[in-house]
Amino acid sequence: MDKWIRWAGEIRKATLSYKIDTEELEREEMECVMIAESTARGTMNPVALEFHELDQVKVFAEMLRSSEEIEEIEIEVAPDFDLTVQYKGGEKERYQLWLGQLNRPSVLAGFNRAGSLWKLPEHTTNHLIQVLGLDG
């Protein structure tokens, strides 16, 4: 019996990385991301897509974490997407996204925050393209 318990313990250790990490889900503050195609800066459109799954939400959380504020840039074209990020507790933030092409940076703006622009690195653009299903 003792040998079986040790064997079961070794199997648990070996397969631990394949288990869904419910603690990770609890730690992530972002709960949901709602997306719409954008038509103009300063206008939010009705939601077309919602993302609730941890692996999808993590892409948008990483988008915000990896952003780097940029100054003195003017964008004259309409954003590609309107984003509403919902956090645990119901707090929401709204953004507009100019999605770059693969391996190119993107730009994110806070909704109704004049001059608040952030550059997103190339790898973040690639992940966003993938989760939005635009890579096919």
C-alpha cells in the first residue's frame, strides 16, 4: 500500500502542469472583455464578441500589462476595435484599439481620455490577432 501511495504521488506531480489552474483564474482581476468593430474615435459600438475564458482574457490582460505610454502622436484613422474590459466587482474600463499587422506594434487609447495612447509590442499584436480569429 505504501508503494502505491508513493506511485500515486509521483503521477500527481508529473501531471500537475496539465491541470486547469483554478487559482490562476481567481488571481486574474479581469473577468470579461467585450469587443465591437469601431467606426470612429470617441464612439463605442454595440458589443459583437465577448471573451470569458481564462486563456482569452489573459491575452487582453497581457495587452494592458505590456503597454507602454507614448506621447505626441496623432492618429487620423478610426480605431479598429472598441473594447470594454470588465473586472471582478463590476468595474469597467473602455478602450479603442488600432490593431497592427502580424509582427507589428498596435496602439491602444483610453476611451474619452484625450492624449492617453499606449504602444503594444509585436508579440501582443500577434496574440490579439490570434484570439480575435484574424489569423486565418
